[in-house]
Amino acid sequence: MNMRIRRILTVTVGVAQSVTALSTLIFACVLYFDLFNVQASLNISAQRLYFYVLTLLVFGFLSLTSGLFLVYEWLESR
């Protein structure tokens, strides 16, 4: 029973982390290309834009990698 709970928790956290990472990466693209006038809405200056986008991209890719590894671990344990 304990192993079953661990598997369910692993896949749930992995999928949630992957969805969060994809949302972060999409937001970084929206911010960079200024879709929907996001830069003006958030009052982001041009000097800080690259820092924010880089931070979002790094967080997104690390989170996506971690989430996919959790899903892969769940698939291997089946």
C-alpha cells in the first residue's frame, strides 16, 4: 500500500511540475515578444527584461526536467 501511494504522489507531482514549467516557459515567451502588451502592464523596463526572461527560462527548464524525470521514474516502476 505504501508503494502505491508513493507512485501516485510521484506522478502527480511530476505532472504538476511539468505543467507549471510549461506555463512558465510560455509566459517567458509572451513577456519577451510583448504579446498582449504584458511589458507595459507589468511596468517592466527594457534593461530588466532580459534578466526576467532569463530567470523564467532557467526556472522553467529546470522544473520541466525535474518533472519529466519524476514521470519517467513512475513509468519505469510500472
